[in-house]
Amino acid sequence: MRIWDIHPKYLCRKHLLAEHRELHGLWNILTKHKSKGGYSRHPETLRWTGKQKALYNRHEILVKEFSRRGYKHHTPLDKKFATGSGSQRVFINAINDQKIILNRKPCECRIDI
């Protein structure tokens, strides 16, 4: 499970869609208290706990990127659950490290380091 902290315009299609899917799974864990096994204690889950508003904002950025690329989006989040902090300042990997990780993947992400 990973929610990137870099702008989605740099993500290839594969990583953009994967983040969106994983964000929805994380949203369900945080807002509906669905533990999905060990995911309730996953580092990515823990860093977003209490920051549903920030997660909602990240989703909206992803949706804008979907639109920019001509993709259709049919899975809005319920804004009433967008509570807590509106910003995310906790990182599992620093943003520059995330860029390095993406550059090493065999994909078409466009990351400048």
C-alpha cells in the first residue's frame, strides 16, 4: 500500500491508478473502520490516521489528474468523513527518496531528481 507525496502529474498510468485504488482502500479502513487484516497497522495507514481531510485532498488532486488525462472518475469520496488535519507532513520516505524509488521502477513515471 502506498500513497505518494509527489504530484500525480509525474506518475505513469500504472502508478496513478494504483494509488487511486489503494487510497480508496485506505479511506475505507479509516472512515468505516474496516481493518482488512494487518492493514490497520500498516505504516501507510498509521500515517494517515487522523488526517482524513488531507487524504480527501490527495484524492481530489488525483481526480484532477484523471480529468487532465481524459480518464473518467466514478468513485467520489464522501466529504463528510474528511475530518482531522488537512495536511500530511509525515513521510515514510522523503519526497526526494520517493522520486528515486519511482525512477528505479520499470515504468514511464516522469520524475526529475
